[in-house]
Amino acid sequence: MLISAIRTVTTYVAVSLYVLIVGPPAMLLAACGWTDLLYVLGHLGVRLGLFLSGITFRVHGSENMPIGRAAVYCSNHQSNIDPPLLFNALHPRMRILYKQEIDRLPVLARVFRMGGFIPVDRRNKESALRSIDAGAQSLRSGNSFLIFPEGTRSETDTLLPFKKGGFFMAIQAEAPVVPVAIRGGRAAMRRGSPIIRPVTVEIRIGRPIETAGMQVEDRGRLIESVRQEIERLLRADRTSGNPAH
């Protein structure tokens, strides 16, 4: 525990300094048109955090990713390490639908928005719908998104009810939804604890589920199909003998 605590403090300090030092000049260059630089530096920052905290990951099913097509990657949510880890593991230019509360972190929020990430205020329906419309437009432009439809971290291996916004977005843009199952995140960072523990996280990617031709009325069927596939991927991980528990 002591070693994990030391590594955790080192990780928080190093990543915070990285954001504060690299963020402002990166935003200036992005404002001049070098937006891709934000992603390069973002991946470097995530890798720095993973290295210092001792977290590693393995990806299974990468052949299922629809290379060359914009898609909505839909994952279960176990801990605070899930978003940066999946951002780093899945796609070199992954955008994220994120909770608007993160906008309280001014530098990070500014970087997110300049990189095309979209905040969602679930307390304001009209604002949330505008965010979904913006996400659909970005998908049509060729940008992939990561969503966590549970909306918050689950404390057990049972999936929470899925929220509909990200699925509306996929249907509007006729973009495929890629089911993703992450396991080991909860062991790396338990809810309510700031300590990051060195573990190996397993990421399993399912086959894309097409939305072309679907209407808004089909969202329930789409949600159920994605949910069942994520549950199947989680069961496959539990029976595979992997150490990420």
C-alpha cells in the first residue's frame, strides 16, 4: 500500500505539471491549426501516467475496429482510469463525450474542447441534445467518439442502465457502435479512493453493430444489442483466466 501511495502521489504531481506546462503552448499551437498536436501530447501524458502508476493493459479483438470509419466506441465504466486508458488504447484521434463537471478544470477543459471533445450536461435536456447533435455532426465529419453509457462508475460487475444520448448520436450519423469491455479498472482505482494500484487491465473489443437505416425508434433495440455484447465480452474475460481482477 505504501509503494502504491508513493507512486500515486508521483503520478498526480507529474501529470498535473505536464498539463500545466505543456497545455498552454499546445493550445496556442492548436489555435494556429495544429490540432493534431493536442492528441500527440495527450497520448504522451496518458502514457506518462500509466508508466508512473504501474498500470499496463492488453487489448483483445483489435481486428474488430472499423479502421477508416468513424464509430462510437461504447464501454462499461469501472473507474477513473477508464477514459484515459481507452483514449490511449483504442484510437489515435479519439474524441470523448464527457461530463460537464470536468469543465471546472480550466486548462484541461480548454484542451478537451479544442481537441473536439464534447461536454454533456445531463441536468439540462436542451443542452444535452445540443451536445448530441454536435457529436453526430462530428461523426459525419469522420471523427470517432468514446462513450460510457452507464453515466457513472459501476461498483459491481453488473452493468448499470444505459443512457440513450450516445446511441441517438450514432443513429443520427449512421455510424457503427463498437462494444468495448474493460476489466481491471476497479482493481486499479477503487471508487472513493485516490490510490492507484499497479494492475494489468484487459480490454476486449466486440464486432461493430451497424446503425445504417435505423430510426430513433430503434434506439432500444440498439442499446440492448450493445449491452448484450458487452456482457458477453465481460464473461469471456472472466472465463479466460486473465489476472486483471
